[in-house]
Amino acid sequence: RIAYVNGQYRDMRDASVNIEDRGYQFSDGVYEVCEIRGGKVVDMPRHLTRLQRSLRELRIDMPMPLAALEIVIHETVRRNRVSYGIVYLQVTRGVARRDHAFPVNPVKPALVVTARGLNLQKNQDTAAKGIGVITVPENRWPRVDIKSVSLLPNVLAKQQARENSAYEAWFVDHNGHVTEGSSSNAWIVTTDGKVITRSVDSGILAGITRAVLMEVLAALQIKLEERPFTPAEAYEAAEAFVTASSQIVMPVVRIDGRNIGDGKPGSISMRLREEFHRFSA
Ligand code: PDD
């Protein structure tokens, strides 16, 4: 596998970053994950717009002009010959002697891009069975709108899910509402066919898959309500699913050990999953 690291394409085994990179010492950086389908990067413009926003919020410079970044992403995908999988890009503030405040003399942001193939059949099999979710108390910082590489609460939540034979953990805020998953947005479908997800005003990352799915819903004339929901409402929902670039629409069939609907992936969830790529760019 080949990685792009600060200006060079390197074999992953030889690719490395400086031990004083601020991403390593302070999680002082941001990232993006895009799906690769048919060798093409899905919804790249939206991902790059979000990357720019994350960087702006943290006052980190773009590592290179947008057009150049697009070329690096395409080239990394091409060199790894990925047809289906994900591309990962990470930008950190750069390398400086350890000091919490920004470097006094500006440093160049560090850029890493990797791509890896995933097993599409395995993903389809997981979707056909549906996944289990657990709920955990929200313990992340309030700026989850920034796609920061600082992911410890997400790491611990995902591990807890795994140890409970679940695939994802949904954070529940102090009002008792689900915010989002540790690496996905959370959705339910009511028994009267309305699709519910929290608005991007607070507590969640503005998912790209989420945004595209809203266009799918509009086109299919499925009613959408952007509002918070509780785990109790989710237990009684007809369907539930999560969205993320790495899995698009993934049906949820169990929450905190309770079956959702008949315990099988819902028809609306599966329809949305099938229709998604007609609407993504
Ligand atoms: N995660 N919420 C969180 C906390 C996420 O980490 C992600 C994505 C999403 C969904 O966003 P999008 O649809 O733009 O992928 C929501 C990526 C895939 C990851 O960390 O691997």
C-alpha cells in the first residue's frame, strides 16, 4: 500500500511522520473519510468543503490549494488500485517543539492521505443482517461539528459496543436525547413512515452521507423530521439505521438488546441504501 505523506508517495512500511507532529502530541488536526466506489471518490467536493471548514475553525492553513489536494487524493486512490473502499486524509497543524499554544513561527501543516480497499460483499452481508447498537452517555466536547482527530470518547464508546457484541454506540446527551454514533449519524423511522434525525444545530457532525440522504428522501417524497429523539422512542421505532461514508446506510436491528421492528433491516432503510448512489456525486 502507498501513502501520500507531506509531498511524497511512499510505501506504507516506510511512511512516517515526525514525532513532534502536533497531531501526535495534541490531536491538533482534522480528518476526512470518503467512500471509493467504482474507483471514484464519492462526494469529494462536499468532503473538501467540510475539511476547509474544520481547518478554518481551528485556524490551521490548507496544506495546499484545493485543486492540488484533489489530485493527491485521486493519485493515492489510483496508486493503491482501490475500486471499493475508503480514502482517509488527515491534516495536522505541523511539527514544532512541544508547547500547547500555536507555534510562534508558523509551520507548514502536515498532510497524510491513505486509501484502502474494503470488501463490498462483507458490507452488503452486514447490511442484510443489520447491526446492533448500544447507548452510552455523551462525554465528548461540544465542538463535535469539527471533524477533529481527537477521538478518545469515540474510541472508548466503539470498544464498549464491540465488547457488548454491538457494532456502534449512540451517545445520549444530558437531556436524554441521542446525539449520534461514535462514527456515524443516527436515524429512526417512525411507525407512520417518517424519518427522524437530529438537526446539525448541536451535538453532531454534519455528515456528508446525512446531507445526501436528505436529498434522497426529498426525491422519494419520504417525510423527514429533523429533531432529537430518545432511546425510548428508538426502541419503539419501526426502523433505525446509521449513516457514514464508510458504510452509507446501515440498518440497525437491535438497540440496547431490544429488537427494532421485527428485528430485521427495515424496508425504508434498505431502499435508502439502494437509492443512495443515484444521488451522490
Ligand atoms: N466517521 N458522526 C461522526 C462522529 C463521525 O465520525 C462520522 C463519520 C459521521 C458521518 O459523517 P459522514 O457521513 O460525512 O461520513 C457522523 C468516519 C466515517 C470515520 O470516522 O471513520
